[in-house]
Amino acid sequence: MSETVDNKVTVLVLQHPQEQDHVLGTAGLLCRTLAHAKLVVGLSWRNLGHALGEPVEARDWGVLYLGSAHATGQGPLVAVDRKGETLPNQKMALSGLTGLVVLDGNWAQAKALWWRNAWLTKLRRFVIVPDGPSLYGSLRKEARPDAVSTLEAVALALSALEEAPNVREKLLAPFRELIAKARAAGLQGGKRDRRRRR
């Protein structure tokens, strides 16, 4: 069993209903590994408190934003404005952050969640700057070469936000196990490879 990560910044995963059927989805694995995380499935919520299930100050929360793949700055987590431009004072943008919203689904599903929940635009926006390709490799096709799984994105974000230097590797460990099992089972694109010899 994987080690629980006692994260200080709460993670709220908004999962598109169609993503929950994906064999190689990582949101459930992420939320089982983090001490302070919640997974909710749906298309829209009235506000952040409604999605989280408790009263919360939206100004203290951020969202991993879909756009601005070319954000510049010291990765892996870069604060951007509404136009997707890198904010000049990154330290101030990160200060007082108590929670992070993550959209879980493929590119089209994540965009649908973004547009159906206008309250997300009131949160601080952050983009991930990956330092390498996703561990999925050929197992799951991504819309962009810099796209990573929900778990990998959160691992990168928390590595920038948390004081624990090994938080990223603790989160990636169970994901590596999932990938290894998927390859051993002959899965491709989240589906069993029928061309594989029995």
C-alpha cells in the first residue's frame, strides 16, 4: 500500500463524468494517496463551496489552468493572469494559498468543465511546466506533447507548494505501479490490446 502524503494545500478534483470510466485515470489514486483531497464527479457546481461541500474563501484557492502552455518562469508551477501571461510577482501569487482545484478529464472534457463553472475564473490561475513527458508514454494519448496526467500535474504543483522535498516522488510511486501493471496486462489507450498473444 502506498504511503499517505500529508499535504498542507487541499486538492479538489473536479472529474468529468466520462473520465471515471477510464481504466488508467489517476484522480482516484491521487485522492487515496493525499491526506487532504476530495474527488467530485459532475459537470457543474454553483460555486467552490458547493463543489467542496463546505464553506470556503475562494480568494485563498487556485486552479490549475488549461491555457498558456508557453508560460515562462521558474517551473514547475507558474502563476498567470487572465490573459495567460506570467505574473511578475510569483511569490505573492503563491502566498496564502490553501487549496487547489484540478480539472480531471481529457482535453475536451476539461475545457467543458472550465466553461460550465464560471466561478473558476475567480480563482488564482496556475499552469504546470512539466520537466519531461508523462509517465503514460504510449499507454494514453494526450492532446498536447506537454500534457501530463492529473496525478502528475498535482505532484508537480505540490512539489512547488509544499515544504516536503519528496512529495512528488511519494505521489508518483503508486502511479508507476499502475503503469507497470497496465503494461503487463497489455493495455493500450486505457483498453486491453486484443492483438496481444494470449
